[in-house]
Amino acid sequence: MEPGTIDNLSILYQSSDFIVVNKHWDVRIDSKMWYETLTLQSQLKHRFPELADPDTYYGFRFCHQLDFSTSGALCVALNKAAAGSAYKCFKERLVTKAYLALAVRTPSRASRSWWCWSTDPTAETPSPKCCC
């Protein structure tokens, strides 16, 4: 994925209640710092100025967070009712978030201690079963 710019916001889903966007890696979701010129907040305001809500601190109701260096789907509620519904779903753990890590090479033996590794002797390479 190419670095984020103000113009390259990818919309994965849009309805009258939600927008789901593909957040770029190394882009903050929001910021009030003058030197943070590129944020998901600024991308949304650039692309959908009519959807920004002046009654919210950042102009949009972000339903959850993704780390600065993490890319992926991020849900934005477009009204109070939708935000409340999303909050309830996250609070009651009705939403599942999954992460996929792509690696150039496998970790060294020393760094594998936090993974639960498959011990299947027929497997070509060890594979993680779960994260502890």
C-alpha cells in the first residue's frame, strides 16, 4: 500500500449510518496538533466535508481505534444513534477484529517465546496457532 495522502482515502462501505474506510499505515486517526497535517480526520473532512459534525471533538465519530502504524478497516459512525449502536456492539464483544501480520522471514527461535507454536511433525515450518 502506498503512503497515505489527503486524496487517497479508500472507502470500503458506506451507508446513511456508517462509513468504513481503509486506514493507511502511519496515518493517525485524529489530532489537534498543528504539525499533524495528514490524519484520517483530515482525509474524511477533505472527501466528505458535508458529513463532518461540529458537535464532535474531531468532526467524526470513530467507532474504534487502529494504531498509528496499523492499516485496515476502520468504522466511522455518521450520527449519534449509529455511534451508540456501534459502541454497544464493541462493549458487548459482538464485533470481532482480526489482524494479519505479513512477514518477510520467520522469527528467530529466541523471539518465538510469545507464540503458541504448532508441534505437528509433518509441517514444513512451524506455524502459530494463537497469540498468548
